[in-house]
Amino acid sequence: MGQHVFVEEVSVLKPPISTPCTTLFLHNLEQQLFFPVEMLFSYKVDSPGSTRNVAHVVRDALQQVLVPYYFVAGRIRVNEEQGRVELDCNGAGVLFASASCSSTIRDAGDLRMPNPSARNFLVFPTEMPMEICDVPLVTIQVTRFICGGFIVGILASHAIFDGTAGCEFYDAIARTARGDLNPATMTFNLDRSVFRSSNPPRPTLDHPELVSMPDVPAKLIFSPAHYHPSKSLLPGFSFKLFSFTPAMLDSLKKKALSDGTIARCSSFEALTAHIWQARAKASHDSHATTKVANLFVVVNVRHKVKNIPKDFVGNAVVAAPSCDTTVEDLCNATLSLCVRKVQAAIRRGTEEYVRSVVDWCEDRHGIIDLPGGMIITPWSKLAFHKLDFGWGNPDYVTSAVHDRKEYVVLLSNCMGDGGVDVFMGMEFEKMGKLEDFLMV
């Protein structure tokens, strides 16, 4: 991408009226989500005059939404005594930038493909913050092209909300921008007490999928150096997008069901099994065939854990594991067997599992044992593809530059046909194999 992005203005937006100054507890599952999520929403508008004020519209809507979403304008703070982070609702504000680009949005090419230059459409603090309490939890940049098209780039801390709650926040901004929502009427629940550990902690399950964090000061674990994203991709790794059409998804489901060993199979289960096996085959090492091929499936537990408020805003997801399959067995398995293991992992995302993980992590400051494994996030089920700021739905939604090598992100292809875009990475020398094994 050769075009120049000119940042016209960067400002800190704060709630326009007084909002609660309080400290919010972040539960043990949220302690594991100490990283930002980068997303781009692209809108191809062929009418330069109609979007002349798009940045102003989004800016005003965002500032209004910061009243009910006052915690978004806060900061993460390290509690040294407890060795964990908490959310300081201090009204410090979010970062907003308006920018322009000297070319058309079509000249930008396919920005769905992970590319460091895509970060030109995101706004970061100009200098590396010295403390994590100086890092904005959300930044938004609106970049307008000469054709009238625009990109909304959002950088948000995963520690404050999951995909479901994040999508609701972005939708609130969009509906306010369209004039379809009065943010003053919004109410929701930030109470995370349902996710507090038992006293004393009493994990009821074994957790080979978890490891303890290093026994070092919390300020070193929760450092802005870990949080603030690098401007370059992970060295030695290639990150790509793989598109799966409805026909391809249907073919995978039929293949999984063909031997009669499973009675049902969703498109997500078939695709997850296919990706997991393809990744194992591509990374296959004759010296590591007995290594366990850990799989984690991100499961929404809002309807699984009792007493979660209906209007809860925060993280209510768990990484449900499959940790009993070696790389060799996975490579040699049928697709139906892989699907069965995916289904078993999803079934593990129960209330008992959530509470056991929360208790296990309380004293050990635990995190999932991810290196060498794979975690898949099914955001294709969320309504990111319907985010309309007043100029229609996005033409595509992308994970701006996906640089966490174990993470696989699924998003809608925005075509309305059920197709899915998959974002994932692999070592440079193995990416060709991955592409071959992913073919349907």
C-alpha cells in the first residue's frame, strides 16, 4: 500500500458530563486478556461530498456514548498488593483521530490481508507510555479517502470487554451516529462478582491446560511494553487471510459426516477441526510427534453461568480446551474424529469448568498454556458486519494486523451469504504447506 495517510487531528475525548469515579474488579479470566484487539471497518462510498463530515459524526457519537460507557474512558491500573490489574474509571478519556488519504479506497487494495501498513489506519499514543495506567483503553481513527470511502480503525483493550460486549459498544456508537439511539437511555451491568473465586479457592477439576504466571512484580507482567503493539509483524512468521465460501463450509460438513461416526456437525465445528488439523500437518516435526496439540475454543458463557446479569458488559468467555491429542494422532485422524474433539472441547465450557478455572487461577495467577497450541475465536457469529455509521454496512471487516501466532480469528466475509474469513499465521517456511492443507 503506497498511499499516504495524513493525520489531521488527534484529540482525547472524555465524557461530556460527570460520570462515576470508581474502581472495577477485573476477574481472573480477564487477567489473561491483557492485549489490544485491532479492527478495521471499510466503507466504499462513491460520493465524496456525502462523507465530508464523517469523522465529526463518529467523534460526536463516540463522546455521547462515553457517558453510559464511562469505564471505556478509564485506565488499567496495577494493584501491586494483589498482583493483578483493575479498571480505574477515572474519565481520562479515549484517543480519537481524524485522517485523510490522497487516493481512493479501492487503491488501498485488499486490506483484509494482514499487513503492517494497515496500522496507518489506527491511532496510537505518540510515545510509548511509561506506565500501563497511561495507556488509553480505546482509540478510534476515521480515515477518509478522496472518493468518499472511509475506514474506521478501532484499537480496544480485550481486558475490559469480549467480542460480544465490544460489538455492542461499537454498535452503540454507530446507532448514535445514525440518530437511532439516545445513549442517555442505555443501561447495563458492570458487576463481575459472579466471576469472583471461592473463598478459599476450590478448583474441582484438573487443569493441565493452565500454567502459572512468572513470580515477578505485577508491573513487569502488566507492562505497557507488552500491551502496546509493535509496528511490525512477528519476525519469522507470515500472517494471511483464508476465505471459506458457503459451498466450502458445506463440503467440510459433508466430509465430517460421511463416515457416520457423528450425527451432527455445525459449520463452525467442521471449519475449526479442519483448521486445527491443517495447522498441525503444516507444522509437523518428526521430533515432536508426541507433543500434545492443544486446542482452545473461545466459548461465550453468558447462558451457561448462572446469575450473569442479562445486560452484563465485560468478558464472559472461556477458552475451552482439548488437550489429549498428540500432533501425530491429529495429523492421522479423520475429519470426523477431529470434529468430535472440537465438540468435546466446546462441551467443556460449562459453569463448573468456568468456576474451577477461576479458582485455580486465584492463587496461581494462571493463564492458558498456549505456546505451540491454537486458540480460535468465532467472531463470525457477531454483528461486526452490520456496523452502520450512516453510510451502510462495511464492505469488509478485518483484524488489522494479526500478530499473535497462536490466535485464529473468524470474521464474516460481509457478503451476507454465511461465508467466513479466517485470519491466522504460520512460520514463513511452513505457510505454503498450510495453504495446501487448508484447500477444500
